[in-house]
Amino acid sequence: MKLTVKYYGMVAEITNKDFEDIVLDNNEGVFKLKDILQKKYKKLSLVNYKIAVNKKLEELDIALNEDAEVALLPPFAGG
């Protein structure tokens, strides 16, 4: 399946992109996506980013489907 992954803040600076398409096997999830991206962009492992799927912060064990909206979010402070 092909996913469009959006990058924000310092994550976009590391990848030098605002978004890109990533291909995963069917039934793979956030854990596999994170693994692929950290191998492609070594500096991502140094940043404490979050992964949102369909505008909701998710855990690594969530499965993905082709129409999922995926975003990597930089660390942020709450108030």
C-alpha cells in the first residue's frame, strides 16, 4: 500500500520535505513505518516525535490502511 506521510517542524527539517509517499506491505503498521523512516533519515532517531494517524496520536502497534492520513509531529509543549 502507498501512504502519504506529512512532516512538520523539525521533522520536516530533518527530512528536508513537507511530505512523501511511502510504500508498505498490506497490514503493516506504525511500527514498520517508523522503522523505515528512521533507517532512511538517521537523525529522526534523535528526535522525540509523535505519529498521528487520521489526526489522532497513535501507539506503534496500530495497523495502517491505504487511505490513512499519517503525520510526523515534532515535540511540542502543552499548556
